Amino acid sequence: MKTCIPFVAGFLSIAMLFSGCETPGQSALAGAATGAALGGIIGGRGRDALAGAAIGAGAGYLIGKVAQHERRYHEGEAADLPYAEPTDRYGFVTSPYRPYNLIDVRGIPHGAEVVDPSCGRAFINP
């Protein structure tokens, strides 16, 4: 029984890392389940399973927060940015921020993040 503990622990850890949890709560739940399983296998008592669940839930929550932050960083949080208004002039848009300057976006692809140089805030090129 003791020889399979490292194998089970490794398998459960890898499963938790690659589970693709979307939120810290989901990863905390996966961590609690993994921790409880490991605590029960290693200690063989309910108290060890409970301690493992608590440790696993904390670690899972932290892993979920890191993954959530990385996902937002790589996605650029573009969904939270406003869109500029198109104009009649080719390659120019109106900034969504005051004083609503015309911004030259020639050569910048549609959907890309652009910074208004007058205020330093980002928006999406329509």
C-alpha cells in the first residue's frame, strides 16, 4: 500500500494541474478533493483527510487565482475596453475618452488595442 502512495499523489496532482478549472472556487474544490484523497490514503484517518482537504482547498484556490490572472493577462481584458467610433475619414477613429480626439489607426488591425495619446487610456479599434 505504501509503495503506491507516490504514484497516486503524483497522478492526482497532475490531474489537478491540468483540470482547466475556470474559477478559483472550482480549483479550490478540486484541490480539496485531491487533498482529502491524499490525506486519507497517507494517514488512513478521517482527521488526516480533513487536514488534507483544507490544505488542498487553499492550494487549489491559489492555483485558480494565478490561472485566472494569467488568462486575463493573455487575453488582454479586451472585453472591458470601450470601442472607438468610426469616422468618415479612412484610418481615423474618434476616441471614446474626452476630449474625443481623432486618432490615426492606419496600419492597426481591427479589434486591436490602441492607446489614446492625450489621456493614456486604451480602447479597441473597431
